[in-house]
Amino acid sequence: MARRDKYPTPPAENVHPPERAQELVRVANDALNRFTGTADELEKALGMLMLGDYLGWRVLVIIHNKRTIRKYEEILAISVREFFPEEGPIAMRSLGYSIATELGNFWKVVSGDIPVEDRRELANTNGTKG
């Protein structure tokens, strides 16, 4: 069974009901009003904001290093671990997260003590990486 079939993307309104959508827009607007710097940093932080509820903070800390997480948290004025769920509905599409879960050593994967090749890869709509 393909990863996407096992962990389908739920409808947007299930992940971002109206009150959550309003909160995301508020955070994005606040970041836009406060931000000074290169546009690509803001764009990447906003991308993390939109994906966070789908993936969860555990996947985000596997995908990004500590410095990047801190930078995006500063841009968005949020704490990733407080703002996003621990595990989102498509978290297991993350190769790094699924391996960390299987190994039972999440923080060792995050820190790099247990190296996971392609830890940033997500399964695509065909259920394969790429």
C-alpha cells in the first residue's frame, strides 16, 4: 500500500477549520507587517506555517535544523512545539519521521546521532519519494 493511500491528505477544512485558518492568517499578516530581510526567508517561514498542521512539529524538527526552526519561529513569532500538533495527519509520509518512529529514537534522529538518509523526503501522491 502506498504511503499516500495509508496516510491520505485530509480535506483542508479538517486540518484548518475556520478558527484555525483565521489564526494562521493572523500570524502570516503579523509576520508580513514586522518582517525585514530577504523575501525567501519569509516565504519559507510562511510555507512552514502552512505545512505545520499537516505534518506536526515532530516532522518539522526532523526536516529543519535547530537554527532554521529558531529563525522561522522568530519570523512568525510562534513556538513550533506550542503552535502545531505533535503529529499531523500526514506525518508518516515523512521518511525521516517514519524511520524515527520505527526505531523509537526520535530525538537521536533529530540530533543526527542516528543518521537517516533522505530524512527530509516526503512521499508524493504516488506514494514514492521524489
